[in-house]
Amino acid sequence: MVSSDLKRPGRAYFLGIAGAGMSALASLLKSEGWEVSGSDKDVFPPMTTYLDRLGISWRDGFDAAALPDPIDLAVIGSSAKLDLQDNPELAEIARRGVPAMGFPHYLGQHTRGREVIVVAGSFGKSTLTTLCAHLARCAGRDPGYFIGAAPLDLPASGHSGTSPEVFIEGDEYIISPQDQRPKFALYHPRGAVLTSIVHDHVNVYPTLRSYEAAFAGLISQLPPDGPLIAARGHEAIQRLTEEREVIWYGAAPGPGYFADRIVIGETTRFDLVTPRGGRIPLTTQQLGLHNIENLVGACALMLERGWANPRDLQAGAASFKGLERRLDRKTQTSSAPVYEGFGSSYEKARSAIDAVRLHFPDRTMITVFEPHTFSWRNREALDWYRRVFDGVDQVLILPPPVHGAESHAQLSGAEILQAVRRSGTAVEAAADGDAVIARLDQMMTGEEVVLLLSSGPLAGLPARLPKHLDARFGSS
């Protein structure tokens, strides 16, 4: 249990502060009046610029002599780059006797007793959690929220709030190598939203059965009267929820809540149909059918809990800008737009590609891809490359990183390139960001659409390429 002293605002230090979850908890504590600082290594935007924007002090690198004194609470990340066995800051924290714990442990205890809604799934959970928070705020509420991404509509990715509800993006990834439970096992949910279940994180869940077991555990944690909102298009979700009542949602007509009369455009329009046959006309600026489904799921939760009315949903859906790296448009004036997608898994990559192709059916589509996560670099996932780039006209692939390569069966860049080439997709290797920009200058005329796809730094291209194309293809 977290003592009452560790729930009152004090001085918190985050070792590994630029991680998505760590920075979200840091901003949540800052919203409560904590003095927050931290350190990390080999970090990159958008999290670094996000921390700067919030006024959270952080250092690149680890130096025991630079630790603040006193520290009331230390939150310790689990990234391999922290090298916790030999990290000088962790050793100094232990020497001082500072209370220390991982972020999921602290988050779970810190929010215990509130109406915690865990949003979980293989994909879609960041967007749907953000939508829940945004819609609640549009309805005049002040929810708590914890989001493992950088939202464009909210002041931060973490916020304590004064309303009873707390929306937590629930990560199924393990707590640590020593604690193989999923992070969301620590969050004490009163309700949940399940967006999807498709085998992922093969380095820690080698079989589909082991992966599904994590979600089965989450479902078993829910109280009997706790709401369970679930996407109906996943056989695994239907199988795992057979023993309890479920409120279903989807992008196509079916049981529960669904979207109807969809008209795709720069502004997409559709009717939200409720289980009782009601219709609420909605509009959205977000790309893709998967984002329509996310919006339907968030609206279902809001209506079922009485946290928003139809007018609130209409205002919230129309004004929702999304998240950084979740198909946000990066160019300002270029006739060839650049979008950035979060390509951490096959399904996320496919959703981003399908969305861009849906909205730009007649344009040449170029995808710049970095195989950053363990899943993309693992030999077990080689089959993903057979179909993932279907519909893309040209792919440029950056080299896979090498951090953590010794912990799994790492693919080489040449093997990845060969697998994509065998699929029939035009593909080239690019050594770095300069090589990508040089090649794009050779092939582009200004009539294309570019999708940047990675969960990593992507050689700095999300910041560099849009400015370059705005200068080259922008209106004067």
C-alpha cells in the first residue's frame, strides 16, 4: 500500500521520466501540486518536448550527484536503457532510503478508491482513453486520466481531476522481467473498455493463449456490476467475455452501439446508433474507420455512465484533434501531406495505412518505416512483413535499432528488406534521415501522401521532413 504521506504532494523524482507511462504519471502528480523532476537516456520527441512544455525539469544521463535533496518519492522505470543493476542514481536513491516503486504500482495505489475505468487492448487504447477524457471535459466534468501518449486536446497526458472517474490506459506489457504480470493487473478497475485482442508482444507472450490470459485476468478483476464496453469484432473478446454482461460497440451495424451512414471526407460524418435505436449525428476530423470505432466506443461509455449527453458528444467529437503520432498531420502547407502513425505492431501499422489509403485513394502513397519495437525485430514476427504494406506504393525502411537485441531472436535489416520485397511491394533501405530526405526529393512531385511509421525516433524525420516538404511544395 502507498502510505498517506506518499499521497500528499511532495518532491517526486522519476528515473526514466521520458517513458510514455512515466511522463503521464509525472504530469498527473504535477497536477496535484507535486514538485516533479527526473532523468532519462537516449530520449526523443514528442516526450522530451512534452516534458519541456509542461515545465518538468529533466536531465539526459544519470548522475547521482545531480539528484535533488530531499526526495519524498522515487518512481523507477523499467526500460532496459536504464541499466538498473548498475544505475548510479538508483544506487543513491537506495542509499538514502527514499521510498521507491515502479509507476504501475504507484498509479494503482494512488487512484484506488476512485471509479477507475481501464481502457485496454492490442491497439486503439491511447486514442480511446483520450477520447473519454476529452468527451467528459466537453460535458463539464473534470476527470482524472492517464494516457501513454501525447494528446493534442488535453493540457497533459496525466491529470488527477476532481470528478470521481479516472480513465487509465491499461498496458498489457509485463511490469518487469521479475514481475511477469501485465501492468493493468495493478489498477483496481471498476469498469473497462476492451478495444481489441490480437497477439502482440511476442517477446513476453510467446503464444496467443498466454497473451489472452492477461486480458482474462483484467476481466476477472471487474466487479459484477462494473461496466464492460467491448469491440465486438474480435473473436477473442467474445470468447473471454462469455460469462458476463457486455455492452458491445463497432464501426459497422450490429449489437450495441455502432456507426451508420458513414461519409468519409476531410470531415467525416456518421450517425451513432444506440442499442435502443436512437441516432446521434457526429462529425470527426480523424482519419480511418478504426478511429470511427474508437469514437463509438468512447461515446458508448459516456452514455452508459451518464457522463455526457448527445450534445456533449457532438461537440467533443467535432473538436477532437487526436494525439501526436496517431495519424496527426505534420505538414502545414505542403501539397504532399505527411502523417505520422504509431507503428508499434502489425495491427497499428495496418490501421494507419488503411486510414491514409481510405482518405487519399488516388495518391501515390509512400511509407517511411522504422522497425523499432521488439515485435517488429523478432524472428517470430517475420510473417508480418508479407502483408503489412499492402496498398503502399513505395516503402523506405530505416535500420532496426539494436537495444535489447540479445534478449530475443533479432532480425537483421537485410532480412526485413527481403521479406518486404518478396511481398511484391517496392521497397528500399535508407541508412538514416538524410538518406530518406534525399531519396524523397528524387521521387516526389508534390502529389503524393507520406506516412511516417514507427514507435521510435525515426531518425528525427517527424520534425525535419514536414518542414522540408512545406518549403518545397508549400503554397507561397
